[in-house]
Amino acid sequence: MHGGWKAIRRWLYLIHRWMGIAGCVLIAMWFVSGVVMMYVAFPSLTEAERLAGLSPLVAAAPRVTPDTAMHSAGLDAFPRNLRFELAGDRPVYRIVDRRGRPHTIDATDGTRIEAVDADAARAIAQRFARAPAHWLDTTDRDQWTVPNGLNAWRPLHRIAIDDGHGTELYVSARTGEVMRDTQRAERFWNWLGSVPHWLYFTPIRKDPPLWRQVVMWTSGPCLVVAVTGIWIGILRLRVRRRFAHGSVGGMSPYHGWMAWHHVAGLAGALFLVFWLASGWLSVNPNQWFSGRGFDDAALQRYAGHAATTFPQPAWREVMTRVPDAREIRMAWVGGRALLLVSDGAGRTQTLDAVTGTPVVWQTAELTRAATTLLPKAAVTDSAIQHHDDAYWYRHHSPRTLPVLRVRFDDVAGTWAYIDPATGLVAGRSDDSRRTYRWLFHAVHSWDLNALLRHRPAWDIVMWLLSLIGTAMSVSGIVVGYRRLKRKAS
């Protein structure tokens, strides 16, 4: 038995020592890049930025009806998204069909726009940014457009904006939409933040299955390093029979960098294990956790209208009511046709499509409409939520507030979130997603409302934990380097 335990200890030390040399480099990188990500997100075009960049519609009522636009796009069902806006100075319908494919229809003659050349893209970007612009290149995918959500809009024209901030816009060569913006400082900090932290290098990230495997096979072994390190750390810790010449009051036999590694490793032991495990879960291995949204069939039932028809809007009434309108989205809720009119400040008014008058939803109306999302389940609770809670909060992601939360009695424990201003479904949650919230978000980002409501409490906690993790991993790098150096000599 004694010989078996000795062999186990030997393998324990060997695994931690040699896997830890590479693992500590990765762990140190993740902690440092994670601090950067606290303040600089991966580049994206926010909804507020997109609306601010669109030109005012003024009196640019389309000559083509929504029905004609849908017919020109070849749709067989009412689309996920149908909106009217200006592409530069050209009135267009933007459509995203039920398969997620984008279509752009000229609102003056109903023709399909299927290609946008470099000159047109430059003009669109210049009008969007309200600053001089010049075309740089056309790319299918680069470091800042690598996420697969842009696939249907590729290729993309990259346009430089002369604004003193090194801004670059990406305009779809298929539809003429501005899809992304980046700035010089944002790109710099992302090379120290999101790109290394998420392993978001273009050759890897462009292949989602490969990227998921890379994330799992880097974070997984690092988790083994952490667990073996905790085991060794506890074995080498003495509280009663202390080491005569040890450090930390004789509790640790080590000195110098090794002592730092021992103490920091034990101080942040549980945090490190949970943090690495949650990072492994970030890619949702084997699809253990459900998605965030309702499926297409549920959303069509909620809309109460599937045909490719929409009543001719009261354009003049709409333009008069919202003089700074930048976008008019057409939607159905419970069989009622709506216009969601957004201005340059991001404010949205919900109007009746036929009369152009404001729509005020009653909670009971929306709750009845929500029952169509899960027709085989009953509603157990319906309430307006005015503030962030553990499952619906705005840290690093936009969330509608107030929001109507409707709970169902189905096996999955589904909750629907509905925007009480527009009537549209804003999100979905179930037992699986709520479990994921605790296993990933809470453990990895510590986005607990008790901390978030009292900033900089969250920042202080995250900095402290990151410093402990960095001290543990950097000391491990130094110890590992010295051992390799001795081996080499």
C-alpha cells in the first residue's frame, strides 16, 4: 500500500510539473487578458451606433409596398426582420428571411440589390460616419469579422474613416449594410484582451468545430494542472509540525518563487479550479445547455401571422410623428401589424401600422400572446420586472428594462421575456440556461448583482482574484523555466 501511494505521489508531481510549465503560460495569459476584457469588448456595431449612423428618413416614403418587397425577395413566409431605411441616400427594404438570409430591395422600384461595389460601399460608409472615407480592401473574413454571425453578409468591404481615431467600417458587399466598426485603440487592446483570451485567432475561429476543440483541449489540461497543484499544495502544507527552515511561518517548505507559487496556489485554489472549469464550459460542450431563444415555429405562433403580407403603412403619419426616424421595422404581434420606429438616439416608438397611432400594450394582452409560445404549457406567473435580477441583467450585454417575464409550467421550466413597449419577444430562459448562468457566468465573470450594483466593488474583486491567479501562474512559469534550464545544462 505504501509503495502504491508513493507511485501515485510521483505521478502527481510529474503531471503537475511538466503539464504546468505550458499550463501556467496559458493561465497567466488568460488572467491578464481577462482584466483587459473587463473594460474593452470585442469590436461590434451596437444597435445605438447603427441607428446613429443611419440617415434620417425625413419624407422618404417608399414607392414600393412591403408586400411587393417580400415578393421581390422570393419569400414564402413573413421574415424574421423587415425594415425600411436609407442605404446612403437610397431608400431600401432590409429583410432577413426565416433561414437567416439577408435581402435588400430598392424601395423605389422593387429591384433586388445583390451586389455593392467598392465605390458604393465607400459612399455608404462616408455618409454613415459623416467623415471622409476611402476603400481599403474587400475581405471574406479578417481578425475583426471572424464571428460566424456575419457569414450571410460576406464578403465585406473594409473602409477607413478619416476621423483621427483610426476608425474602420465593414460594409456588406451583398447588401450595402454597415456590419461592424473598429477603432485603432479598440484593435490594440483586443490583441491583449479578447483575441488571446478566447483564442480568437482567425485561422482557428473561422472553423467553429475546430475552435471549440482547441478551447476544450487547452482549458481541460490546465484544469488538471490546477487540481494536481492543489493536491500537492495541501500535501506540502504543515500547520502543526512546521518546517524548521520554511517560509510563511514554517508552513511551507519553499522559499522565493516556489513559496509564492505554493501560497498563491492555495489562496486561489478553489477559485482557479472553478474558473478554469467554467472556461471549459464556455463553448457548451456536447450542447449540454439549451439555446437563448425560442425556435422559429414558436415565434411565428406568437406573431399570429405567417403570410408574406403587411398592410400599407401610414407613412406620412409616421414621418410626422417621429421626424428623426432612422429606421421603421414592420412586425406582427398576436395578429396585429406594428411599426417600430427608431430615431437617431435609439428611442423606439410602437405605432399601429394602419393608423400610425401609438400602441400601448396591456400586460394581460401580452401574457395571452405569450401562451402561443408554448401552447401545451400553462402560464404560472406573469409580472413586469423593473430592475436587474440574477437572470436578466445588463452587465456587458444590452437588456430591455422594464421587461415582462412570463413563466410556464413545462418540464424545462421556461420563462419568456417580452418587451412591454414593443410587444416583441426579448429573450428566453429555462432551467438549463439558468444552470449555465451559475456554472459559467457567475463563476467566470463574478457578475453578481450584489457586486455590480456597487461598482467598483466588482472591479476590486475581479482585480484581486486576477492578481492572485497571475502571481500563482507567473511564479509557476519562473519555477518551470529554471527547472528546464537546469535540465538543459
